[in-house]
Amino acid sequence: MSGKPDRAVVRDALGVGVAVGLSGFAFGVTSAGSGLTVAQTCALSLLVFTGASQFALVGAVAAGGNPLTAAAGAFFLGVRNAFYGLRLSQLLALPRALRPLAAHWVIDETTAVTLAQPGRRAARIGFGVTGLTLYVLWNLTTLLGALGAEAIGDTDAWGLDAAGPAVFLALLAPMLRTATERATAGLAVLLGLGLLPVLPAGVPVLVAALAAPAVLWARGRARGARPDDPKECR
């Protein structure tokens, strides 16, 4: 099978990087509207650089949650990137000197683009172009969003407090392709929303993370009782 042309890899990577990078504006607005300064908001994008964790952190802070609880929730959402890294380290086989930089770019989007490539050369190009494009645009639009939020004042009055969750859901929805994934997402939503009125801010996110092992356990029990469903084994 012939390899994928470099131009096609770059085109696909740029498409993902630009599309997702522009949503950093929503994070900047949400973060500044939650009470964080422009410098704090930009530091999160520069140093954390994983959208779901960033939105979870500022959302918990905005709701009056303990900063440590908010940070814990963001941390557990970001743990998945470590598992991505285990797979990508073998696929990319980058020189040791580049690994610290590459590790900072291991997120959902770079992983998806990299794994879609047919060979190591294409995987490296896809990872590099997606990571660089997304990192630059995410941080630039974060700054613009934070400055814009300060200029317009109360973001709640404009309904901009909903921008972050809306962007996150838009990115998540296309990834839910199997019944197991949809069940996990649905249970996580039920846990998060159901516990929101009774638990401190940030804690419902931690509890919602239990949806994954719960669904996997239920799936294991079901598979033990009947033959494997080929639709689930993907």
C-alpha cells in the first residue's frame, strides 16, 4: 500500500489544528468571566494545554469551588493524555531531545491525526503540524478571548458563560461512535448534573469519572452472559 502524500497529511492536520485552535477564544472568554486574570488565563493555555481540563478548572472556580478540588478534577480529566503518550511514543519514535516538547502536545486532536496515518513519516508530520498549529492558535485566541471578556464586562449577561461547554460538547459528540462510548458519556452527564446541587463545585466532575469503570464493568458482565457483539468490538 502506497504511503499517504505529505501534502495530504499537512492539509488534514492544518484543518484539525485551525478548527480546534479557534475555540481557544471560548476558553479565554469563559476563564476571564470566571474571575481569572488575563495572565492566569494565558498561563493555563500555555502550560496545561488540554481544553477539557482547562474548561473543567475554570468552571469549578466560577462555581465557587475550592481551587484544589478544581485542580484535581482537571488533573483526572488530563490523565487520559498519559495513555495516549504510551501509544504515540512507540509510533513516533522521536529522538530523546524532542520528547519533552512532544509530550506537551499529546492531546485528543494530535493523537487522532497521528493514529490515522499509514506510516511513521506521515504520523510524525501529522503530529507535528497539528500540535504546532493548535498550540499557536489556541494560545493566541485564548489571549484574544480573555481581553475581549474584560472589554465587554459581565459575560453572563451575554450568555458567553455557555460558550466553553458548548464547544467541548461539539468536539466530544463526533467521538461517541459505539454504544459503550455513548453509554459512558450519558452516565457521566447524569452523575455530573445529578450531583451538582448536593456536592461542592468540582467534585461532581470527579464522581462523573466513575462512569467509565462502571460501564466497562456492566459490559463485562453482559459479555459473560452472551456471545460478543461484533459492533462493540471495535
